[in-house]
Amino acid sequence: MAGESGKRTEISQLGEFGLIDRIQQQFQLKNPTSVVGIGDDAAVIDTGTHFMLVTTDMLLEGVHFDLSYIPLGHLGYKAVAVNVSDIAAMNGLPRQITVNIGLSNRFSVEAVDALYEGIRFACENYKVDLVGGDTTSSASGLVISVTALGEVEKPRLVKRGGAQINDIVCVTGDLGGAYMGLQVLEREKAAFMENPVMQPQLKSYEYIVGRQLKPDARMDIIHELKELSLVPTSMIDVSDGLASELLHLATHSGVGFNIYEENIPLDQLTYHTAVEFKLNPVTCALNGGEDYELLFTISQQDFEKVKNHPDIHFIGYVQNKEKGIRLITKQQQSIPLKAQGWTHFNR
Ligand SMILES: [Mg+2]
């Protein structure tokens, strides 16, 4: 469809991030309570004593999930977890969610129950209340849209912009697992379609398949940072891949990064599965996405507080913007790191 001027530009020319920028430019914040608008992991609203955080995410069948391999309960849990992850990325605590669903007549009451059972598990795990939502019919598969509200003490708010030169770049957990889990699921699905007698072989891939089907937001890290009296200088969650998230932090903070390939955390199973699929394991970590780990920067003075943390990895440091975002390979070569970003609109 063309716009009102009759001109037509393909969305794929802009990409998802370009499209978001274009929308953002058309809306200026007018209310003094609107502290941060479009462009961070969550919006920030001044409520007087605290900042309120708001984030929303929509999952579409056939684009973000395939019901032939994700059970509805897992999907419900994941839809909440990915939103909680964006609240975590602002250093906040989740409090409430609303859930909108679009359903076709393909779904039974029992199927809806299964979806909400997963949502309920997530509400219990993250200590959030489901406070509303809308239910509508859908002509094209299942749609699930979750909005999460959270809060943060004002001095503890962390945005994408704020990384300072010489800060240390940290990432939690391990990366690339969710992407490799998806590759395994898609391979097994293809094998099943070809020969339905074949049962999917997932047992030995349990960890990475779990990373794809039931990711968890790293609220544990947010609580620990608070106990350590540590406020990161910038933070984002890893939803689209490490390279893409580094680019966001760099753009918002006006800095560059030096990232050491050998420090990028990979699980053994992710590594071996990538090799099995003839993929470069580090590329999977850089561009895979959906890990929902936290990527953040801390000042050098704070390093002591986390240097022995078993699940926080130090992958590089912040440098001058002019030096760009560079990956120092295991062979000590310095190469520019490019984000492949998201490809929703190119599929
Ligand atoms: Mg995010």
C-alpha cells in the first residue's frame, strides 16, 4: 500500500531500526513526566518518588514462533519473560503486565488455558500481577502482545546511553544457545515433515532447545547488582544478538568498543552444535539473538565488586567513538564488528 502522497518506499529499505527512528522523529515528548520515550529498552515515566518503566512486545505466529515446536505453555511464559527482560535492562523491577491475544477458531478453550498457565508461571516467578488485557479474534494465527510495567529508584535507572571511555563491558550467562536451539528445532521439524515416523531427537540438545523455548529474564542479576550497590553506566538486554546490542549501546552512548573474541561466553553444547551445523560459534553468539542475557558497562572502580562473579563475563572495554566497534580475534587481529541486526522485514 502506498502512503497518502502516493510515494512508495519498501520497509525493508529502512529495516526495523530505521523504521523505529522514523516514527520516533515524528513524535516529540510534551509532558514533563515523559522522561524517556521511544528508543530504549523501556519508556521511563516520572511518578514523583520513582520512575515507572513501560515496555511492550508482540509475538506473531509464523514470524516469532512456530506452534509445531513451541508448546503453548512455554510460549505464554516466554511472552512474559521477554518483556520482563526489557524492564531488567533498565535496572528495574517488574510489577504488572497486561496481555492481549488474538485467536483464530483453531484454538480451543484448553489451548487458551495452556497459554495462560505459562503466563501464570511467569507471573509467579517474576512476582508480577496480570492486571488486564484484550482478547480478539485473529484471521491469521495466534497473536500475543504483552505490556510490562516496572519501577526503579531514580538514581538506579540505567539507560543505553551512559557508557564512558575505559568502562568495562560485561555480559551475563552464555550467548548463541537460543539460536542454535532454533536450528536444531527446525532441522527436526524438517525431518519430521519428510518422514512422520521419525521422532525428533532433542534429548542431547536439551540445554540449547531450552534456551530457545523457555528463556528467562536475568532478574537475579538485577537483584545482585543492587546488593552490591553497583549501578551499570549503560545496559541493554541481548534480544537481537551481541553485535546488534553493542551497536545500540555505542550509538546511544557516543562511544566505541574493543571486544575480545576469546572472552565471549559460549556454552560447550552451543559450540559443538554450531560446529555440527558448519557455523562459526562466535558468529552465532554475535548475531544469533534471543538469549535474553544482559549486556552492560561498569566503571573501572566497580570491577572489584563483580570480578569473581561466576556468571558475569568481561568481554572488552569502552573506547573512543572514532575507533569504532572492533572485535579482537583469537589471532589478535582487530576487525570492525558489524551488526546484522534484525531481518523481520527481509524474510
Ligand atoms: Mg531490549
